[in-house]
Amino acid sequence: MPSARDLLRRRTSAAFSLLPRGRMLPDEVWHRRHRAIVRVAGLQAVALVVFGAFQGQGVLVSFAGGALVAAPLVLATPTSYSRKLRSATASVSLFLAATVLVQFWHGQTEAHFHFFVMVGLVALYQDWVPFSVGLAIVVVHHGLIGTLFPGDVYDHHAAMAHPWRWMAIHAGFVLAASVTHLSSWRLNEQQGLRDPLTGLANRTMLTEFLTRGLSRRDELGVLFVDLDDFKNVNDSRGHAAGDQLLLAVAERLRASVRSADLVARLGGDEFAVVIHGGSTPARRVGERFLASLAQPVDVQGQQIYVHASLGTADTATMCGTVSSLDAPAELLRNADLAMYWAKTSGKNRLVAYAEGMSQAAQDKAALRDDLANALAQGQFEVHYQPTVDYRKGGDEISAKGYEALLRWQHPERGTVYPLEFVPLAEASGDILAIGAWVLRTATAQAAAWTAERGHPVAVAVNLSAVQLRSDEILETVREALRDSGLRPHHLTLEVTESVLVDDLEAVSGRLARLRATGVLVAIDDFGTGYSSLSYLRRLPVDTVKIDRSFISDLAHGGSATTLVASIIELARSLGLDVVAEGVETEQQAQVLRDLSCTYAQGYLYARPQPAHIAGQAQGALRAAPTAQVASA
């Protein structure tokens, strides 16, 4: 539970964050302006000594006034002191000069104008501290000194009679002048601090906002947002459509935050959000934003679903040893690393930064570098897992065909599974060459088995979303069939249902063209993505593969059994085949047979194996009830 002191500090920080302010000046600019202001303050001290003497104040009083003005400059000069201390003490000197001038001039109205000249001068700092100093000095001088020696502060009867009332009037004008100056700076700088397309803060404004918050020891969270596959929108629909999509995303980000938070566009399809309060509010903002993306965006009259990978980090993740200038960069880097982790973990998710992610990111980068040469060096293998046919009874269950599963035999890491390297291959574009190789290898193997066994052997090959969007996929499939001699209807192309959400019409058209070549199409991992059962009648598909997560719960009955039964019944009514994935026990298999499921895969029958081992079964398999390990 936060202490009263922490609560007061947060409330004060929140109040100050609402005040208008100019840009945080670069060191070189700030020091140049500060030196000029200190010189002016020093000259004022000398000038007041001379002015006091001409006004008949006497040598001692004149020198005392000049010394009072010059004294604060002792703290304003050393470069080892902080900006705030140096600007505050220089401001004390400037506003003390105005009070001494009023005193020496016996409250002459024109002397009070000097306060407003000083307000304009300290505006060069573009910070509230100098203005606060000026306001405090006006209150003390006009109120306290005006009460004790009204004739030395004011030159008219109304002010002498009511010094505190006139102090409030003067202080109000000083405050108004301060707000006007800083607002003017802010308005003049908007073009340099805003993204021209979205109107959001740019990287410069983001860095300054973070620097100010961290210098106040505010508890902050940063959300790093990167749109998934945004390049495809620009490539397929043009940059105008991409800009329209970015505007919609920016608006949804704005709607997900509070007024005190900051939303920035870093460039391209990257955004960052600074949230007050640390990790919990940052996660809530990220979850609200992801939920908002569930609704499609209307782009040029068409509905497009956009997804994003989000990373979050807060001040608690910082090492605490970096300088104040490097602290914003460290916080952004941590959030960026978490976003990278979300991207490589499947996209469209929120990941919080954790210790060790930096090393993990380096490992993934090394894996990505190795991936670039893996195909040329022959490090990939295709393993095959049979799909069994439940329509034939008896102890022996015949294999309908095989699913081709890619494995990477890394020379140092050993076997690397697709979940680890496929996202990297998709991001780099290497998946196109790798996927074409898998198609050629799998179709050639199926054709070889067909010739050996004397009856057709089918094969299923997974297509990634990147392959499906490529204009080359149709020719790649045709070449693989032509070179291998495999009949088109013995090849099934599997796509996960998540790719359907990107653009249902475009994906349906691409699948229809593939299906027109004679190949079959299956939806893989059905039930885990974003599609609905109603999509099945609109898609050119032949098979539905029920995700293993539903099959694992079949033994317990309940909702899983009801859902699987519904999918099987609907598929049958649409003339589609059904494959149950991840069958591991005879109990699960019996439930599927009772539900009239036609095909199944899983460790109950066989693990994915290299071609020379998988082919030894010669098309017949015997159930192995002891296999209980989840399929890879």
C-alpha cells in the first residue's frame, strides 16, 4: 500500500503534468540560454547599484540591493548542479531585481512592468520552475512587504489600503503571462513534436515525456505496439489504404488510454504508449487495445482485420544504473524486446518484459541468422505422420495418407521444431523457399510410396499465411505435382483458420484457384482461431481438422464432446471430411468412432517419423494404447 508521501508525490506529479510546458531543451541549447540569462542578471545587479545611487538611496543601500540580486548567481553558475537548481537561482536573481527596482522607485507603477519583462526572459527555460519562483517572489513582496511598507511597493491609495488584494491581482497577471508564454512555445512547436499523419506524438515528444516522468520518479509503464503483417496491406491495397488503416489504429489507441497518458507513433506501423501507474494499468491498456482490434476496419469499402503484437515494460524493469538521459531508451528497449517476443511467439498477443528476454532475443537472432543458410546446407527433414481411417473396423487400422511435418536438424541445437523457427522464417521471407522445398519433397515421397505399394498414397502439406498470400504459390504447387507425377487429388494443402481473418474474400479466392488445380484443401487446428462454423459453407475446403485441445478433453465428456459432435455433424451436412488431431488414448478414439468421425491422427497410432521409418508400416497400423505423450 503506498505511503502518504508517495500518494502526495503522485498527486503533485499528476497536477504538474496537466500544466502547459515547452520542449525539454537539448543540453547545448539550455546551457547557451542559461549563460545569457546569468549575464543579464549580473548586469541588472550592477545597474541597480547605479540606479539606487541616482534615486538617492545612498551608497550602502544601493550596494546592498545589488548584492541581494547578485547573491543567488553563486548557485546558478557551477555546471555540477542540476538544471532545476541553476534555473531556479538565476530566476530568483531576476525577480529580486524587479522587487529592488520597485523599492528603489518607491512603488512607481512603471517599475512593476519589469516583472513581466522577467517573465518573458525566464520563458527561455521552457520550464515551470522559473515561473513558480517569480510567482512566489511576487506573493511575498507585494503581500508581505506591501503590508509592512505599502508606500515602497505601491504608488496609489487603493493598493496601499488593500495590499493583499492587489498582490492577488499582480500575481494573477504574472501567472497569466507565464501560461501564455509556455502555451505559445508549445503551440509553435507542435509541428516538430507531432506525427504528420496521425497527429500523435512523435519519437522526440515521447522521449521528452518519458524523461520528465522518470526525473519525477513517476511510476510509468510503456506499451510497444507493432502491427502484424502491415506490409501486406500496403503491397496489396496501396499506401493510401495503409494510411487509412494507420489512422484507424491510432484512433483505437487513443480510445484505450487516459488523458494523462501519451500515445506516440514511432514510424511505419510502430506505436508506443506511456501509461502512468506501472505494469498493471499498462497491461489493461494493452488488453483494451487488443479487444478493440477484434472489430474490422473499413478500408476503401472493405472490411479488414488488423492484429498487433504488444510488449510492455515498466520502471520496475529498469536496472537503475543508467543515466537520466539513457533511462527512456532503456525503458523503450525493454518494451520493444517484449514486443519482439510476442511477435515470435505467434503474434496478436501481449507479452510483459521479463529478465532474460535480452539473451533470449539474441538467441532468436542467432537462430534467424542460421536459418538463412539451413536449406542450402541440407539441414531440413520432412517427417511423416499417418492419418488413419476409422471407416474400416478390425484390429488393423488402414492409413488414409500422411501429413508432412517439417523438422530442422540444427548442427549445434539438435532438432528445432516449427513453432520455434517458422515465425522467424515468415518474418524474413525464407518460408517461401522452405515451403516450396517441403512441397516438392512431400509430393515426391507420396509418389514413390504410391509406386511401391501399388495403390494411391495421399499426403498433406501445411501452408503458412505468407505462402498463401504469395502470387507464386499456385505455380509452386503445379511444379511440385508435375515434377513428382503425383495426382492432384492425392495432395491436401492445410491452412490454419487464423489466416482466414486477414481478408476472407481474398483468401477464399486464392484457395479456390488452388482447388481448381485438383488439390484438396483442409482447415487445420479448427476451433482455436477466429473463424466460425458458418464460414465453412463460404470456403472452398474439403476437410476440417479438429484441434487437439478439444480431443484431449473427450474422455471427460461434457462441452468438449458436444462441440466435437457439432463440428462432425455440420461437416457431414456440408459434405466435408473430418480429421481428429492428437488422438492419444483408445478411450478418445472410441468416443470419436461413436461420433462417426472419419479420420484421426495421433501418438496412439504413430509419431511423426522420417520417410524410411514411416514407410515401413506399409499402410497398416495397429493402435498403441500406451502412447500418452502430446504430439509435436
